[in-house]
Amino acid sequence: MEPGSLNDHHRFTGYRRRLIEEIRARGIRDLEILQLFDDVPRHLFLPEGVWNRAYQDAPVPIGYQQTASQPSLQALYLTILHPRAHERVLEIGTGSGFLTALLAKMAERVYSVERIRELSARARKALDALGIMNVALLVGDGTIGWRKYAPFQVVVVSAASPAIPGALLDQLGDPGRMLIPVGSKDAQELVLVRKEEGSVVVEPVRAGCTFVPLLGRFAWRDEIPGGGQ
Ligand code: SAH
């Protein structure tokens, strides 16, 4: 079946509704955000071999040792950050591209950086299949951001970082807001960073998250597979 065909889009409708119920049960009540999980078919962003898990509220492996994040956690990201139709978003860690698509439905434009070329290419295919055009993708090291299009009103980091990369803070607009999991490679705390009138406020939002590591110049070095610092 052609990915993105109407038939394909509706194939998992029942499962999508159930997923939305699960996300609701986890405390996400924003109808605009819940609706997005119905509008954007997650399976199209995943390898076909894991389509049977596309509508479970769980992380899913997408190859290259990476995982697509848990949908309810992504819903939490959207609830906290709530990008507006006139805002630009910088996303670090395109991965499957599913969150990219959700962000693109809310924001003016999404600039998303991914270090693994194949994942970025797959995300582009899915976005194209759904006619989502307001996304710019870059293959590279997201710890240095995407200076050309800064400042961004919203910055979304989808991989675990030992600290808040300075370049991302620099490229965050004022006012601006960023969500980033900060901690060790094994466990992180989701942190909300707000820039307001020249000052920066950092506030923990949720403990006990586990993201894949952010690998790059201002996070964990690329060349130490699985090793600590
Ligand atoms: N929101 C995505 C999350 C993917 S996992 C999804 O739900 O699919 C995090 C992604 O960050 C992985 O694809 C990984 O390759 C990428 N990543 C890790 N370090 C990076 C870096 N320095 N720059 C850009 N992407 C990075």
C-alpha cells in the first residue's frame, strides 16, 4: 500500500482513538493537542516492522539505536511549550519526525536538526506524504543549533543532555521557552528554560525521564559509544 494514501491514513483509526484516550488519562486535556494525535498518523513515521506498536503509548525503536519518544511525553512537551501559529520552533533530534509533524501543525515553521542522515531522510518522506510543508530539516550536530534562522521562540530538545548547550540558549528568543531533558545517560529530569527580559529561569518539570543521549560537540562526545564522561 502507498504510504500516505487515504486508505492507509484511516487504517489505524480505532487504535489512534485508543491512544488519545491513554494520553487523556495521563492528564493531557488540551483538545487541540489531543486532536493532533488523530490528525497525524504515527505509523507513517515508523519502520513498517513496528507499525503494530505505533499506537501504543510507548517508545518505539526506529533503527540506528534510536527510539521514537512516548506519545504522552510528546503531548506533555506540546502542552507546556504550546507553539503558536506565528512562532518558529527549533527541534533538536528529528528522529522519526512525528513530533516535528505535530509541532508543524501548531507553529509557523519548524527547523529540525538530526545527526543521522537516514532518519532525517525518512522523516522528510513521511512529512511530504502528509503534505506538511513548513518544516526545514538539517543533518548535523544540533548541540550547536541552527544559527542561520535564530532566534526561535520555542526550542525542543528530544535527546538527553548533560547540561543546557550554550548555543541553544543563545539562539532562544526573548521571550522564549525551551524543554530539554538534563541529567546522566541513564536518567534525566525534563527542564523548562524560559528567557524573559534578558533573564533566564530554569524550572524542573518532570523527573525520571529516559531519552537517548544527545551526541555532539556540546553534549556527549560522539566517539565514545555507550561510555560515560
Ligand atoms: N522526537 C523524536 C525523538 C527521537 S530520539 C521522535 O519521537 O522520533 C532523539 C534523536 O536525537 C535521535 O534520532 C538521535 O539521532 C538524535 N540526536 C542525538 N544527538 C543529536 C545531535 N547532536 N544533533 C541532532 N540530533 C541528535
